[in-house]
Amino acid sequence: MNTFVIDTNVPIVANGRNTTASNKCQKICIEILEEIVNSGSIAIDDKNIIMDEYHRELNFTGQPSVGDEFYRFVFQNQGYPNKVERVKITPSDSYGNFREFPNSDTELNGFDLSDRKFVAVALTSSNNPEILNATDSDWGNFAQPLSRYVKVRELC
């Protein structure tokens, strides 16, 4: 079973709301989230930083789209380590830095603070997860230095 760390933009694009992503990109995001729900697993942090972000951007009730259904899946399966791995990460300041992030790598100095939690989770996970991104440009802008530490798949 493959484990993934999911940037919040993936379920947002899958929902087709508040995004400029193409229909093709939306379809790819829908397919990968459905695959994860059916036969994969994800890694999130033990501090609920990722879940809090999902909560702000996705809907748990009402007429859910695929991204919302993914959020509900994660929420409902937090107690099942074979579906949702909760890993310990350690904030090192209030800005978005984590001890587990490769802060000493100067090529990553400009990497978005709000995305560092995903890298910290991927590095801490025992399942060597791949990080999935749909539309966030900084993943691509920092692809080379990030590749020394984590696997990132650009979906769109």
C-alpha cells in the first residue's frame, strides 16, 4: 500500500472550487484521491496542523465533492494506522518551521513556510511517502533541493 502526504491544494482542485486549475488537472486530482481512499494511506502530523488546514479549506458536511470526501475519509480513519499514519513533528518557531525540515539547507531558505509541514511529515513517516501537489508553484521552484530529502509528484 502506498502512503502519501497530500498538499491541501490537491483536494481543493478535486472539488473544482476556488481554483484556476484545468479540467484535466481536476480529473487527475479526483482520480488520485479516489485511489488513496480505496487502497492507499496518508501521513499527517500529530499536532493536527494539516487537519486544521484541511478543515479551513474543505467541507465535512453537505453535498461533498471528491476533495471533501477525502477530508471526511482522513477524519474518520485517524484511528486506523493502516489508513492514516500520524507522525510526530516539532514546530521550532511560530512561523511554520519544524525541526524535521532540512533548515540547514540554504537552497530551501525561500521555500514556503506553509508547506514545510508536509515535508516534515514526509521525512518523519516510517512509510517513505510521496508528497502530492497540484497547483502550488513553490514545489516546482524548489524541486531540485527538495529531491535530496523527499519525493514530490506534480499532478498538474
